Amino acid sequence: MHAVRNVRLCTKDCLCLFVCPTGATDTETGQIDASKCIDGCRLCVDACPSHAISLVPEEFPPQQEKTNAVKAALLALSKSKTTQAQIADGIAGKTDNPVLKQFAAALGKSNGLMAEDLLREAGYMLPQSEGVRGLIRSWLESPPTDDFPRATAETLLELLGTKATNNKEKKMATTLDNLMEAFAGESQANRKYLAYSKQAEKEGKFNAAKLFKAASDAETLHALKHFEVAGKVSGTAENLKDAVAGETHEYKDMYPDFVKLAMEEGSKAAQKSFEFAMKAEEVHARLYQEALDSLDDSEEVFYYLCPVCGNIEKSVPEKCSICGVPGAKFIKY
């Protein structure tokens, strides 16, 4: 373990400079030099009158996993607290009433602290957590400001990605884990390239469209082989049961949380996309169960797919019961 200094709490009493046997506390940046710090020494920690110094472990244990519902609730509450903090800070900055200014400043600080705690609990507790890495990646893709320090963010992301904790996790991964990770990656690449192909067709870039389509089919081959080698393909009855469970989880547990968060954030397009999928997954679960119940029936059944929302019917409807698309546009299987 090595010592770290919270510069916001530091009162510049500087007792840490006199008690440190290695000079680790004497730096130009205000941060303690971990390379000089003696493991577990804590002389500076005990000497600091402002409690600005503490010990941190070299490796943090993984943060406890939370369900999507809990994460969504924490993020929504954090957003609310952040808004309240901004409102309070605005009042404190504009009012001439000293009592109101003091109260608003305290309220802003309180809500800000609560927002920080909620964000940490939602998955940003540890610096090497996937939540933090994902946040930095999202900033690199869409910088929050024009002067965003991209080079610093890239360096930080590289450092977080090479921590000992992450190396341990990689070493502990099994071939089965790798097969399933590869399956997920190839599956996403297939859908991504297919979307790119359709866009290229719209733009009249047919050579690029054909390349994207060929690549999407290639990724499908890879994904199917990984999934098969991983031993995830069973008999049809077991596969149907697995499909029922997967679709049921999506429309009962996953999508309701997604819809709720999209509504709270005012993202109408995402909300509609989630709602279409949620309703279609419920239909899929029912159809899979029907297929399982009648698995030995020999009578041929045809299915009709809505090209907009993914709804599936056993006969051509007048219009889609989910999105209203005319039944004439349904695709027969």
C-alpha cells in the first residue's frame, strides 16, 4: 500500500514533509511519489492534521456487481442530484441575501456529494472498473468540450487497461470465456457491418455495400463456429427452452429498465426502439414456447416477420399489432 494526498483537504501544515523517511511527500505536483513510498509506512498519514493523506492498496478488489435495474435507479437519482446541485449553485451565485447564499451553497455541496456517491455505487467506485473505462471511451468518441484533453484521456485509458488487476483477470480467463467473448464480438460485428452495408446502398456506394455484406457474412461464420465449439448448441428442445428463457428475460427484466431510463433522459427514439423490441420479444417467447409444445407435430407452419419492429405472426395480419406497418410488407418464412 502507498500513500496518496487529497489536495482539496490539505491545509499546507506540511508535517508530512518532515516525517517521511524517503522524501516521497516532497513533490512539485502535490501528489505523493508512490515509487518512493514505503509499503504500509503510514508515518505521513498519522502526522497529517487535516486528514488529507490516506493509504490505498496497489490492487483493488473488483466492485460488487449490481443488476441493471439498480444501476438505472442509481444513475437516475445521480442525475437528479446533479441538477439540484446546479440549481442551488446558480442561486448562490446570483442572490444578494447572505443567508440564502449560505444555504444554497451548502445545499449545492450536499447534492453534489450525493451525486458522486451514487455514481460510484453505480459502477464508478474503482478507477480500473469497466464503468470508468467506458466513460473515458465515450468521451473520446464524443468529447464533452471543444478543449477536451484527448491525449491525456488516451494515456489514462492505456494506464487503466494495464493495471495488475486487469492482467490477473485476463490470466484467469478460460478458453470457454474467450470463445464466448469472441462470439459476442463477432455477432456484433456482423450486425454492425450489415447496417453499414444498408447505408452504403442508400448512398449508391454499391462496391462498399457488397464488401460490408461479405464481411458481415464472414463474421457470422466465425460467430457460429465459436458458439458451436463452446458447446452451446444442444438439441432442439433444449435450444427452444433456452430461447424462451432469453426472450422472457429481455421483455420482463431488461427492456423495461431501458425504456424507463430513456424516458427519464428524454430520448424518444431510444424509448421507441426499446419498446418495439420489448413487445416483439414477448411475442418471440410465446412462439418459442408454442414450438416447444408442438415440437413433434409434422404440419408445416409459416411465419411472417414485420421488417420494422421485429414482430412475428403465424399469418399475414392486416397491420402489425406493435408498430402498425401494413401486413403486405411482412416477410414470409
